[in-house]
Amino acid sequence: MDRFARQINAVQRRTETLNQSLAASSRQPGLLVQAFNQLHDALEELQVTHNELLLQKEQLADCYRSAELERQRYRNSFDFAPDAYLITDRDGNIVDANRAAANLFQLRIQSYNAWANKSLLDFLPQDQQNAFHYQLLRLPHEQTLKDWEVVFCKKDGQTFPATISVNTVKNLNDEIHFYWLIRDITARKQAEEAQAIKSENLQLQETVRLKSQFMAMMSHELRTPMHIILGFAQLLLRQPVKLLAPQLKNMVERIYNNAKHLLALIEDILDFTALESGKLSLNSQQFNLAELIQSVTQELQHLASRKQLPLVVDIKLQNPTIIGDSERIRQILVNLLDNAIKFTDKGSVTLEAYEMPFCRIAIVVRDTGIGIAESDIKCIFQEFRQVNQTYCRTHGGTGLGLAIVDKLLKLIGGTISVESELGEGSTFRVELPRGVESALVRSC
Ligand code: ADP
């Protein structure tokens, strides 16, 4: 454009010089002057056109600048959009993608060629590619697609759930392009799963509550007739010998013993359901623990004697008075000693009681019986779990005893632990709090 202007100026100058020299000459001056004047006019018009061209050039430059600004603005909004956007051709080959898309698929955004020769299908697990391809073929007819759920693969192979929304757009050359909006929905899926687990748990809790309610009701219904059976059986057994033939007496004894066993079972179920539903309340008062231990061991002595097992008791309590529910502590001791005797055929069963720091008392029941395998130890406190089925079949039991002991101890603020080895015997260690009364706390 400048060169064009310079040239016009040069021609103008030359024309004026020529005009002056010709005006000075005497030969046919009029005709020549007229011709040169016309030339001068033409050049002036050319100058005007040139000026207009210059103006248009500036306007064009302005347009170009604003188009470039617009393009940059679009690029920035596209690049910095929080969602992943991709543009593909109709076969799914990626034409453009923003930073969020690169982050989503773990591609390096700095790399100019990050998306070169890549298809959206490359980011799908193998088993999903056919279904995706089929959907791709239908897209030009459907125009748009919303919240289509798929699973994508990152560069490192890790998969994630996503929703896709697609729009079909035709460019100036009438070629179809797809605009994809992809959202990672991992967090939403996790929240949905957590919600499902929560409502399942609530349902489970409700089922457990109903089960406990049913069990408690049934146990009550069973306990009453059992007491009646036991009462009448006892009455019959007290009858004079002449009124009850020996064979009949033997039958009544069997009725009595089995009814007692059944009642113990019902009591266990009742206790367990009360503990499970948090309805068991403690009746705490001051009592002598050493006396309680002596009474329990005397009560069970006949079981040990029947198997010729020494039942050794070693109480080292400076202050045997504690506060607690003596009936529940008795229940714990009976369960542990009964098991120790039941699962021991030779050797001995011992019970030790001694003081612990922080106002606690340890009671250790040790036996030399069949022991428990390491893998089974964690199960024995679960309800209805009997780990040595053959032994338990011959020696009875319900698998509720230790579950009750464990729950009772939690209720009274105690603990239980066990050490055992198959064939080498077991040691159950209980720790009890002395109770809360200040006088006792001062004395321990
Ligand atoms: P059970 O009524 O069967 O004795 P428990 O809950 O008291 O039920 O015990 C659960 C299981 O733990 C028993 O069936 C037995 O397999 C095991 N167990 C408990 N105490 C002992 C022990 N002293 N020696 C060996 N195994 C034991």
C-alpha cells in the first residue's frame, strides 16, 4: 500500500515538472496542457482512492483485532471451563479439547500433540467400545444426547464413571462435529453407595430390633410353663417312696433335669436379647467378691470332681469389697469356670483373683484342656459360635455363654481377653472395675 502511494507521488511530481516545461514551450501549448491537466485529475482521483484504501485497511485491522480478541476470549472460556469439553469429528476422533478434559484423562496439557490422532474410543475400556461405537453412529440422527452414563479409562488405566452430554453441530463446510461435555461422577456414585449402605443398615437395625423383641416375647412365653413343669416335677420327686415307683421316679428325674436345662437355655436367650437391645439394667450394690468366688467354685466343684479335675482357687485381694451387680458377676464366673471344666479332661482348672492398678481387679480362669486355634479365638465371643463342633456335640452348650459374658462386661465397664493354643489349654482374663462409690475408690 505504501509503495503504491510512493509511486503515485512520483508520477504526480513528474507530471507537474512536465506540465511546467511544456507551458513554457511555444508549440501547440493548449492541447498538451489539456492532456496533462486530465492526467493530473486522474492522479488526484487515484490519490483519493488511495486514501480510501488506507482507511479501509485500518478498519480491516480493527476488525481483525476484535476478531482475535473474541477468539482468545472463546479459547480462554473453553480452556478454563471447570467441565471437560471435547470436540470430535463424526467418527469420534478428537479435534479439540480443553484443560479440564486433559486433566480428566491425565494427559499433559502442555504437550501440543496431546490429543493428536486420539479418538474418544481410546479412553473407553475394551468391553464398552462396541456399545459406544453404536451410539456414535446414531448420534447424527438424534442431534443431542443428555446424561449418558459410561465408564472411562484414564491414561494410567484407572477407570471412573462419567456422564456425557453431546450436541451435533455442522461447520461451514457442512461437516458434522460432536461437542462433548464429560463429567466425572465418582463422588456422586460414592455418595449414592454410602446412602444405599446407610438405608440397608437402618433396615438391618430394624430387623435386629424386631428379632430381639420377638425373642424376648417368646422367651417369656416359654419361661412360665417351664417353671410350672419344674415345680410339679419337684413336687412329684418329694413324694414318699411308696407312692412313686423307682421306674417312675427315674422318669420324673429326667423330666426335671431336662426342664432345668431348657430353662437355663431360655434364660440365656432372654439375657442375650436384653443385652443386645440395651434393655438389661444392672442392680449394683456393695458385696464381697472373695465370698462370691468361693460360693461359685463350691457350686461347680461337683462338675470338676466328676472328671477328677482339681479346681484350684487363689484369691489375693487386700480389699475384697466391691460395688457391682453380684448376680451378673456370678453369671460371668459360672460361664468361664463351666467352660474350663467342660473343655478339660485332664490336668486342672485354676482361678486367680488379684488387685490391679487404677481400682481394677483381675480374675484369671486357666485350664489345661483342648485349647482354641488362633484363627477361632476371634469367633468365640460371637453368639451361637462353637468352634469345636464334635466336642460341643458331646458336651452340650449353646454358643451363647461367652457372647453374654462379653456383653455383660462391656455393660459393667470390664474387659475380657483370651490366650490359648490348641491342645495346650486356655486362659481367660477378666478385668473388673471396683465400682464408683467414693469410699471404695479411696480405699483402693
Ligand atoms: P458354649 O455354650 O458352647 O460353651 P460359649 O459361648 O461359652 O458356648 O463358648 C463358645 C465356644 O468357645 C465353645 O463352644 C468352645 O468351642 C469355645 N470355648 C469356650 N471356652 C473354652 C475353653 N475353656 N476351652 C476350649 N474352648 C473353649
